[in-house]
Amino acid sequence: MELLLFGIAKDIVGESVIDLSDKDCLPTSVAELKKLLAAAYPDFSKLSSLAIAVNSEYADDDVVLDKDDEIAIIPPVSGG
Amino acid sequence: MEHIVVEIVDEIDTSQVFTDLSHAHSGGICIFVGTVREFTQNEEVVSLEFETYEKMALKEMNKIASDATAKWNLNKVVIRHAVGAKQVEEPVVIVGASSAHRDACFEACRYLIDTLKETVPIWKKEIFKNKTVWVSAHP
């Protein structure tokens, strides 16, 4: 399971991709993933918002994650 | 029948959009161009840097364009955003619509840019002389 990182999320983690494949227990939902991220990287809680995209669509907390999903961390967007 | 152009590009050619939106059944074209402003809260901006999650950005831009054609009677819609480093006065985003009468394209144009800013995964970093800031990242 890989997480893609963009914008300030990439700066917080220091990488553009996090590989979770070698973790014992992978997050099974978006809510679990958010908890895991908040614990590992406290700076995420300082952001105005934090969304998760699953297979390039915004995903609510109850969306179930599969190991083959493309998951992205979406910090506050600022296009335009 | 409507035509939609949605693109992420390195450079925006502002002269292209008229051709993109021109349509025999349209009596009006409305275009918004977003550009790099020199000052943010009295601080001088050296440049902006844009990055995107392109696959998702294109999906979201397509949704916005489709929604606009459902809300208004439009003949053509364009949403084009640039990525990479942009200097003061350079265009970074261009959106527009064409329609039989002007009300529809004026309203749609505002919807296109306002919604893009809310939902499309594109991130802007302001480069100042002695710091860099990801825009809107913090409350």
C-alpha cells in the first residue's frame, strides 16, 4: 500500500511516497489511515484540512481501503 | 451539444482560448484569467510554484465542466491550469464558457473558477525573498 503526498504534506513527511507494505497491520479504512497519520506526523493536525483520495476520488472516513488502491493525502488545495 | 476542454499545462497561451470557445451558436464568450500578483499582504512575491495530482485534478476539472453544462446552457467550456514556476504577471489558470446569450457564460465562468479553487488538487507555494509558504495550508 503506497500513499502519494503533495504540497505541504510532502514537506511534513519529507517524501513524495510512503510505502506501508511492510507494516504489520495496514489501515482498513480512511478513518484508520487518518488516525495513523496523525500519530506518526503531528504536524498534519495543524493544517486547515486534510482529505484522503482513494483511486483519485475524494473519500469519506468510512471508505474501505484495499492494498491495491492508489491512496493520496490531499492537504488544503490552493489552485487558481 | 457541448464541448469541454480540460488541461494541465506547463504554459498558458491566453490567445488560444478564444479559438477553444468560439462556436457558431454562441453570441458571447466569458473568460477568467488568474495571474501571479506581486504582493501578498504587503510582502513581495518572487514567484509561485504550482504542483498537482494530475490524474485526480483532471477528473475534478471534468466534473466541474460537466456540472456547469448541466446548470447553464453552454456551447463550450474550457478549464486550463498551469503547473511549475510562474513569475509575476504570468497567467496560471484560464477558465471560460461560451453561450447563446451572455448571462449563462458570465455565471458559468464564475462557477468554474470558484469551484476549481475549492476542489481541484493543485497546490500553490508562494516564494518570498526569505521564506516559502504553501497557500491556505494553515488556518
